[in-house]
Amino acid sequence: MSANLSPQSVRLSADIVLKNAHIYTVDPQQPWSQAVAIKNGTFLAVGNDQDMQAHIDEYTQVIDLEGQFIMPGIYDMHTHPDLALAPSYAGYLDIAIPDPTPEQVERAILDYATQNPDKEWVYGSYFVRYTFKQAGIVADRHWLDSIISDRPVAILDRSWGCMLVNSKALELAGITADTLDPKHGYIERDSLTGEANGILVDGAYAMIHAAMPPTPQHALERAYREGLHYQSSRGVVGTKYVHVCEHRLNALRAIDQKGKLSARIEAAISWQDDIFPVKRRWELLAGERHFYRSNRLNANAVKFHFDGTHESKSSYLSTPWPGESEWRGHLNLTPEHIKDMVVDMDRKNIRVIAHCTGDGASDIFLDAVAAAREANPNGKISHQCAHSTSLLDKNLPRFKSLNVTAEFSPVGWFPSSFANARSVFGEERMQRAYNFKGVLGEGGNAVMGTDWPVSSLNPWIGFEAMITRQNPRTDDNETFYGQGIELDEAIKVMTINGAKSMNIDNIAGNICAGKSADLILLDRNPFSSPARGNLHGTNVLLTLIEGQVSWDSQGLFANTPLQAIWQAPAPNFDY
């Protein structure tokens, strides 16, 4: 094994040397090594233990890892800590049951209303529309009115694809039979009267949020801070927080200024009022976003919902939905709108992250990117197809040719009642759902996103599932549709591919001399045991980002100046 050295590294002493380890580098020139030397936040040398001797002096922190496994830090390319945690920290209703029954939702609403008589709104999360269908109950305003009618009630679905509200909430939001559907969502209505039935889909429920006070700043800051703490404890060094407004950016900047931003964050500004109002959208996109820029934070991206969700049959398909003669789903923007927007954002070097759950939506999005590549031939920003739940086979090669990242949320599809709700889009499409293998096989860039709170924030659940295509948490033989990928491919998805989707693969994403010293130490070697039932339980013992200790559960650096940003135990957001 020859050492991989950074320029002039022979003359430099390291700050840290980690030796006697099994290091999977994700560097094709040197896939495995035994030791690394770190200086000023970068890898000074990568090689064997003997190679490190030249970089050790009396000030170097040397740690013998006794054969433990190291790999690059991982990337979660789609998540929402604010949506998951801020409502609870703001004192909103939290139905803390993964798949609550209608009876459990009713009880939670009544308990909250009784315990909080001073709050004008009974607002919170989550109900699951699918469980109402299983119980034979229609989730609508009449059902909510039978529980509480004199106070506005608004409950989000766990998919964040719709909101259930009562008549009082509709009244305060000014929603009547004459209210037009927004371009980026729609109001479900009584087929005879045209009155809203209490289900607001996608951007339509932003009208409810606009009638409410904004989420308090303290709740947003705590949500991001604790989300980062958890992510660092799981080995995350890069993440994308999609859907932000000026209030959320202010919360992230406050954490950054306190030195607690323990991952590189790309925050994507909401293009529309999809979930909450964004009052300074155009100022942010015009240049105000640069105010928040730092080494760890940037807001050079924009996010929008192009279509809806499978649960509400609003995902936009290339052909009619099963059992329908014409209904293909709902586009929240016209094809002309998205083409002009993508071309414009591409010209400004702003990444577009497009929510595309249906194969018809992703097809139109790729067409828009193709138009941008033609209009801006020197453009280098990689755009992102979010969720990519169902892709047309003909489009698989286009991810590489158009430099578009296919982002999948694997933890949302392993067999479960929630995944079964997605099976409504038909056998043929289920066979090509979450097609990591197809995109990678065509040379494209595929990444994973937890999409928390829709799925667990623990990325190792999805890591196992994308390999096995089975439920990590059960011994049954139920297998999801599609084909798994190999372990080494999954590691690339979690590491260098994520860095590429952030346009930082030239400085991060693998363990290579001269690159950012980002790595994680695991409690197991994933190459040494079967993936099934093993990988989802992976524990991260140490996380370094730019040579800085962000997580250290074993206290390896406890008695050194390199104290961890976060202390154990981490908050537990597993489910």
C-alpha cells in the first residue's frame, strides 16, 4: 500500500493521526488504507501506519483504533428537521403515534384542546389518511366538526401532502366555494356544492398557515440544533434542508454563528408557499440569500412541489392512474412555468430541487433541464429530482447526460403500512419504484434522502433497505419491488454521490489526501457480515468534519483540545 500524500505533506506534522484501522476510502485509486493523517482540517496523508510516522511529532494526537472500521462521512440529501420538531417545540399538537387510528387522532385533539384552552388554534400533526380509509371513515371537515367546531382545527397528514381542517379553520382562512385552487395545489370539494370538504392538498394548505401566526424563532432554532445533533451522531456531514423561508434561514445562521453547525447545509428556498408563507422569496433569490453564506451554510437552491403524493393520487403520471380513464394526477406548475423557471435559475447558478413523485412530473422536469442546458451551455450546477419515486425507463440515461441528481428516499419504501399506501399507483410502476439500480447503471448520480418526518431520520435504515429491498426491522420474507444495489454502490450513494449533488466532490466525499477530513468510525465493518438485519443497526462512534470532532461517543478525544461539538447522548428520533 503506497501512501496518498497531499502536496508538501512530507514536511508537515499532523494534528491528528488515526492508525491501525480498516479504512474504506471510496477513492478508486486507493480503496483501502490503514491510517490517515489530518492537518488544518484536510487529509494530509492516507496510507499505512508506517507512512504516518513522518507526520507525527510531540503535538500530534495519535489514536490506535485497533482494527475498527472507518469510511467517509455520509450525506442526507433531503430532510426537514423544522417540520419534524418545531411544531412540538412551539407547543403545537403532536400525535406521537406512527400510524394513528381515527380514534387516536380524535382523543389527541380533545386532550390538546382541554389542556390548552388559551390557544386559538388546535394545530399540529399527524393524521394518516390511509388509516382512515382502512377504518372506513371519511377524513373531512364534518368529522372534525363533530369533535370541535368552535375553534379552528388543522392537522397535517404524515406525508405532508395534505391537511385536514374543520369549518372554523376554513372560515378564518377565507376559503369558500368561490375560492380558486392555487396553482400549486387544490382544495378537495363537495361534488354538488363546490364547498371545501376539509382536505387541502399540497400548496392549498399554505392558505391555512397564512392565517396563523408564524412558527416561533426559538422553536425553529431548537429544531435545527437538535436535528443536527442527531444527524452528527449518525455520521452525517452534509445535508439539504429543503423548503426554507427567511425565518428558517435566520435560525440556521444563529446556530452557525454559535459554532454549532456540525454539517454542511444546503438550504433550499421555497419557490411557492407550498407549506408556509415565504414573504421575502424574491429578495432571497435576487441576492439576499448570500447574507447567510458561510463555510458550512448556503442557500443557493430553490425547492418546489411539481406534483403531489401517491397517497392522495395527486402524483402526476405519464398515463392515467389505475382505475381512472383520464386522471393522471396534478401538476402544481405548468410545463411552461417550470421550463422558464429552471432556465432562469440555471442561468443564475441556483440549484433547482423539484419534488417529482410521478413519472410524468420527472419527465417534464428533465425536459425543462434540457432546455436550460441548451440555453446555458456553460452552466455547471447540478439540479435535483426529489423523491424520484417512479421514473420512466427512457429517462434513466438523461440523469447523466443532463447532470441531474436522482434523489431517492429509501426509508420511505420498505414494506410497511405507509409503503402499502403507495402501492395504489399500480403493479407496473411499483416494479420500477425507487430505481437506484437503473440510474446508477446508466452512469447517473443517485443519492438518498430520509425525507424526515415522512420517514425516519436514521439514514442507516435506508442504507440497508437500498441493498436488500426488504424491511430491515422484520425477519419475514416480504420483499419490495425492484432490484437492490451492491454494498459498495450504496456507500457511494451515501458519500461521494452526495458530495457531488452539492457540487463539492472536488473537496469532500471520500478519504483522499488534500480533501476535507470528513470521516466516521463505526461499531462494525459492513463488509464483514450480511446486510440483511445488520446494517440498519449501525452505530457511529466518531464523526469528523473538516478535522473537527462533531460526535465522539467513546470519548476518544475527551481529554484533548478537540472536544466534540455535541455531547452524548444524542436526542433519539428513531422510528
